[in-house]
Amino acid sequence: MGLSQLIELHRQELLARWKDMVRTLSDARHLSEESLENHIPDLLDWLVVRLRDRDAADVYGSQMLSRVHAFQRVGDDFDLVEVLAELAVLRDVMLGIWAEQPGEVTPAEVIQLNRDLDDVVTVCTTEFARQILAKHGAPREATQAMGP
């Protein structure tokens, strides 16, 4: 069983573990179930497709998920450290499932997962910073200088 199948097979368990761990973060305690999950199920689906066939999973899709997640967390008054902690917890939970059932998962799949999650973290961090700057009246030029 490859990593994509492992994620699919344990999707609900991944989400449950992730939610339990994220609920320990102070900013996440007050969120509704829907707000907490946000776009994580869609991100898991994207990662599964990406692991199966890198060309089939549009990078734009993960960028949009990351941006929307950042935008919502700014609205929920999270700080950047907690947003990054949420994503770190997701990585830890996914790697934990793999460690429990390594099966036929190849090192290349784990490396790819980490690269894709690093890209998600980068986009989410950039968008979060943009939103905070905009919220505090920074000129548009300042937020555009942060990259795409």
C-alpha cells in the first residue's frame, strides 16, 4: 500500500487525530467543527491525488486551499504561529500514520509529501502575512512585494 492509499484508508482517523491535537491550541479551542476543519479534508484529497500522479494534481488547487485557510484564520483572529502549528500537526499526524503502518510506502513518497506540505506552508504563511498587513492598512504595494 502506497502513501496515497494509506491516507485514503485512514482519512477519518487522520482528521480526528488532527482535530484533537489542534484543539489543544488556544486559538482553536473556540472554533466550530466546520471552522476547525476548514479546508483540511480538501487538502488531504489534493495530497492523495498529488502522491498518485504529480501531473494530475494542479498546484493552483493547493495554493487556493492555502490562501483560503489563511484568510479564514486571520478572520478567526489566529496568530501566524498557531496557523503554522496547525499545519505542523497535520504533517505529524500523517507521518505518524505512516510510521504505524509503513507497508509499501517508499521514501520518495514521504519526501514528496513533505515537499508538498512545505509548499502549502509557504503559501499559507505568505497569504496570512498579506492579510494581516492589509488588515492594518499596509499599502497594496507592500503586500504585492511578498510574491505571488
